[in-house]
Amino acid sequence: MATNKNQHFVPRCYLRPFTLDGADAAINLYNVDRKRFIPRAPVKHQCSGDYFYGQDPLLEAAIQSVESAYANALRQMLSPGYILLDEHRDTLRKFWLLQHLRTEQASQRSVEMAHATETVAGIDSSSFRLKIREAVLLAMRIFAQSMHSVDDLKVCLVRNRTKIPFVTSDDPAILANRWHQQTQRALGHSFGLHSAGAGH
């Protein structure tokens, strides 16, 4: 059984720099659905759910190993005069992929896509219907199978030298494809992790 009941789909090590004074205790947040600003919300229960990934201790350990590597890299990256290391490039790519696949919104998108496929195929059976928890576990399998598919992506760090702080969200990893969006041949076609021009 997993040791942690409260499992984060956006880990606290990622949220820490966005917390008040970087203290990992409270965070200012804006609830888009309710159009409500919540100052000094406890960070402990943000972007998490009870057994979000289930109760498999091996899966929990695998996720924690990626998070630990990211947390260690982040500490170094935030230090003055840091220069990007190759090992941290690899850590950032893998962490991005995990984050792209693991959030509640990512799972919701998978459920909606599966439902749309059922509709197009004319299948109307609840026995085939993908649920959020199943989508989360499917995402973790996809991560294990695809983690090296992003090894060829270049990594660029952006340092904020302004007084305007960065913001983040509960679905912070973005997959884009500038080549795909600007090429006439690609119009009407979708893109994914393995597509030429993919970026994050």
C-alpha cells in the first residue's frame, strides 16, 4: 500500500518557488471556475487528491524518484551563477513529460478523448468508458514507455529579471508545436510527443 494518502499531481517541490517567501507553507491562488482570489491558501492540499495515483507503492516510489531528481536540480538552478548542466537537462525533460501526463486536467482530457472516440465509433457501453482513475494509471504507463521520446528536445532556462513574478497553474506543462502551427501541410492534422517540431 502507498505510504502517502495525499498525493500531489503538481508536486510541492515544483510549487515551492511560487509559495509565499518560498517557505512551502502558503500560496496565493485564483480559482478560475469560481472567479475567486484566495490569499495565503495552505499549499499542502493544493493540486492533490486522496490516493490520486492509487495505492501501489512501486508506482509511488517511481514518481517520487522523478520528483526528487527535479527538486535537487531546482535547488541548484535557483543558486546564483548557475549554468545549465546536461544531467539537469535530462531531469527537466523527464519531469516535464511526467507533469504533462499526470495532472487532473490531463486525465480529464484523456477521458473526454476516449468518450469522443466511443461516439465516433458508435459504441455506447459503460463497460468501455474510461474513468479519471484509470486515465491516471494509463498516463503513468505512457510515461514509463515514452520517457525517452523527449531526449532530443533542447532545454532553455528563462531567468526572471523583472519585478513581476512568474505564475503557474494546476496544469503547468504545455505541449506546443510551432512548426505544425505554421506549416500549410500540417493544417487539419494533430501532433503529439513524437511529432517533428514538438516543444514544451
